[in-house]
Amino acid sequence: MLSEDNATGKVSDEWFMQLSHKYEVERMELKAKISALRKKLAESGQHQRERESFIEAIRQFMRMDRLTSPLLRELIDHIDVFETEGTGKNRTQRIVIYYRFVGYIEWPSPRANYKADTRKGVAVEYLTDNIPA
């Protein structure tokens, strides 16, 4: 052992200090690497759990008879609603849905937009090809 060699005089004090310092630097670097790898492993495990939770939520969604509030809360993280633009029939309002576990999903450009009459005198057209800003 290095300290025994220093005590018996086989290794000079200067050499012992240099080797001790080198050992301490290496030990701290390894400690930092271990910490970073543990953090990365924990994040990887969290991402895997999030993916599994999202898949399970989608499976429930596929088996449902009707859309329920609890299911929506399980699927959607938050919705960004932007200010209305334009006037009259040309009014538009952008809404971006962020799903739990996966965030915003950019859909491929659709062939057609979706229209729905929500109440008397109000028609809603869903433009799915907008990208969030």
C-alpha cells in the first residue's frame, strides 16, 4: 500500500503527495460519473414508465364506449388556447393539445379539415396541420 511505502521510506513524501492527489482526482471523477449514470438510469426508467402509462391510457381509450372526463384527464397534460384572429366567418383560434407522457404530437398534414356544428349559428372547423409556435 502506498501509505505504508511512504511510512517505511520506500516512497518520498513528494511522490506520495502526487500519487495521493492523482488518486483523489480520479476518485472524484469516478464519483461524478457514477452520479451522472445513476441519474441517467433513473430518467430512462421514468421515460419507460411514462411510455407504458401512455400506452395503457391509449388502450383504455381504444376500449371506451364514450369519452369520459377521467379518461381525458389521464390522456391530456394541458391545452394551450391562443387569441382569436380575424373577424366574422374568417375568425380562427389556435388550440394546441399536449398529451401526458409524450407532449405535443405533430400530425402529418391531413387530406381535409374537420367541421362540426357546435350550436346554432356556430360552425367549428378543425385545422390539424398547424404547428405550435
